[in-house]
Amino acid sequence: MKTFRTVAIPLCIVAIMAIATALAFGAHTPSAGAAAGGVEVFHGNVIRPRPAAGKAPYAVTSSNMTYHGGPVSTAPAVYISWWGSQWNTGFSTGGYSSAKAQTYITGFFGNVGGSSWHRIDTQYCQGVAVGTVNCGSSGQHITNPTGILKGAWVDTTSVPTSPTQTAIFNAAARLVNHFGYSANAIYLVFTPSGHSMSGFGTQWCAWHDNASNNGHNIAYGYIPYMPNAGTSCGMNFVNGTNNSYGNGYFDGFSIVAGHEFMEAETDMHPETSVAWQGPGGGSDENADKCAWNQNGGTSKNITLGSHSYAVQPIWSNNSTTSSGSHCVTSHS
């Protein structure tokens, strides 16, 4: 079980802890910052920002994913918390309203179920031997139903300018309380413009994790307001020109939130019971391997409903592209 504690720690020890954590886990464990006279240690599997021009890509493996014994989402479901009254009153960035951002995000999650892109994850399963690479017909597989988005709710609880992970988990717990708990569900917390956890856009773009609340192990994720990070978190990564729907300007929302969603359902409880990861551990999940077009992948638009959305390729153990890359954007 994961718990959060705030403890008083001398600054010199904090620095040592931060260095040790960074060495052990790389970019997947940035600090959540100081809180109430202590330090909250950040946990979670993140998508790192897009490498700057001229910078080397992140080190990810080209080895297949293996099963480690944990749960996957056999009946995928997504619940969204729009945390902060700002989502009700409305705000604008870059000429786009918050309502337009919500439409883009709910359009993506409302139509991604049943798509050939989401079908990539159906090759992964639970209930097979540890070390399994290809499930075949064995085990209980992730499924690809339509109607994955089960609910979206504005949580008018005040959102801090820089919320901690504890506060974000509390928002996820409120979302669970509002809609009810499902072991297969991923609870996503979205914060408004100008209200992001420390490290957004410089150390990571979003993350997913799990934690215990009222006897339930909650799979949850955090998606800040992507346009605030600009091209570092996907703006115009696929669509160089913005259109009225938000393609281009909102590319980061579907790329980054899609990344966390596809990882979370193949590794629901990364803190307590790992399911599918590569040999690189928490920084080597199925979307990490292909983020920002690594391992020969190519991000693209896919059509969901009546609109297109930018997505990244996802690692497939049992299929490749025509060029031999395991980073694919569809699966049969």
C-alpha cells in the first residue's frame, strides 16, 4: 500500500535523498516539492518532456515487455475529474477556451474505445506465468469496448497553484467517491491553466500511479493543462497548424493523456504489483518505449468519431510495422 507522509528532514539529507532517487529511477521520480515543513517524495511513472532539438533521445530499451504478475484493466474505464472551479467559470489560452479543451479531451476518451489504436493493448493480459512475453489466448486480456469514458465531473474544491501528489491523489479519491470504485477504472485528474504540480514541463508531462483509499487500490493519473508546457509536452507535435477544433494546439492532450492511459491499463498498480514492463522497469512501459517517436515509431493523427487526434505509437510485443519497428499505431 502506498501512503503519504510529511516529515521534517534536514536540507542536506533531502539533497542526498533527491540525488539517490534520481540515480535509482531517472526522470520517473521528480521531487514533489516541500510541503508543511517536510518533503513529500514523488512516486509515479511519468512521460518525460520531448527532448529539445539537438538533444539525444531518452534511453529506453528495444526489448519486449514481460509480465510481472500484477493486474491489467480487463474492462477498461476512464473517469475524469476537472479539478478546480476554473473549469466552471471558464478560462482561455492561445485563443482557445477551457470548454474547447474539455471537448477535445472528452472527444478523445469518449471515442478511443473500439479503435485499432487502443486495440494494441489487447495483446496484454493477466493470470499467466511471470515472464510471459506473448499471452496468446491464455489469461484474461485487456479488452477494447466502446464507451470507455464513463463520466466526467467538475470538482470545485480549490486547487493550489502548485498541488502536491498527495493533493492530486485526494482529488482522485473524491472522483472515486463521486462515481464509485471500479478495479478496472483509471481515474484521471485534470488541473486548469496555471495550476500544475512542480516539475511539469521540465521533468515530466504527466504521470500515472496507484494508491490505497478506503480499502480500494485506485489506479489514477495526473494530466496538467498541456498547452502551458508548449512544445515540450506535445503542442503541434503532429499538427503544425492549429485548427478550430484544437488540433495542433491540443496535440499534447491526446498524446500525453493517451500515453498515460495506455500504460495504466497494462500496469494498473506499478507501486505495489507490476504487470507489464520492459527490462528498464517503470521507465520502460509500453508507451515509454515509443514516446516522441523513439524506437522507430511515428506519431500520427487517428480518426475517432468525427474528429482526428494526435497519438503516439505504442509498443507491441507481437507485431511490427513494415519497417520492423515494434512501435505501432494500430493492431489487428
